[in-house]
Amino acid sequence: MDKLKGAYKTIGEVSKELDIPSHILRFWENKFNRLKLIKRKNNHRYYNEEDISFLLTVKKLINEEGYTIKGVQIYLGKEGKKSNSPLNNEKEYLQIINEIKIDINNIINN
């Protein structure tokens, strides 16, 4: 029987779902303050959907984009939120560059 959507999942369930070894998940707990998993008295870890989504982002940045742990921390900010670094403003920068190109073309053609 599958758990209801939004139910907390154990570290084993998350490990299988994301194909990330549980020791890596425990390591990431120490590196990213953004993870707010619940630990019970028996030290079992329980992750919510937001934590799982965050872990997917970290996994993608490390495995697909080639970031290091430190690089991910900088990219997401120390608390795990997106920082205002240039990497996060890429779309905004591209829009500004396109506007500049249009302005230059208008100046040249007029």
C-alpha cells in the first residue's frame, strides 16, 4: 500500500525513491540547513515533500550540473534558498542584454 501524497517518508523510502544512498542523505543533512526533516526519539528520520524536492534539486546540481557541495551551498545560499548570485539571475541578464541589442540596432538604423 502506497502512502498518501504529502505523508512523511523514512530515509529508506527516500533513498530508494531518489536513488541516493542513505549515508549521502545523512551527509547532506549536515551540509544544508534547509532540510527540516523530523527525527523521532528512536533517531528515525522522516522527510516531507518539500525536503524531497530540495534533495532532488541538490542531486541534479551535483550529478548533472557538476557542482560541488560548496558550489551548491553558494548557488542555493547557506540556508538552502536561492541566493541573489549572478547564476540565479541569468534570465534577467539575458533579457537586459537583448534590450541593449535592440537599443543598439535602433541607434544604428536611425
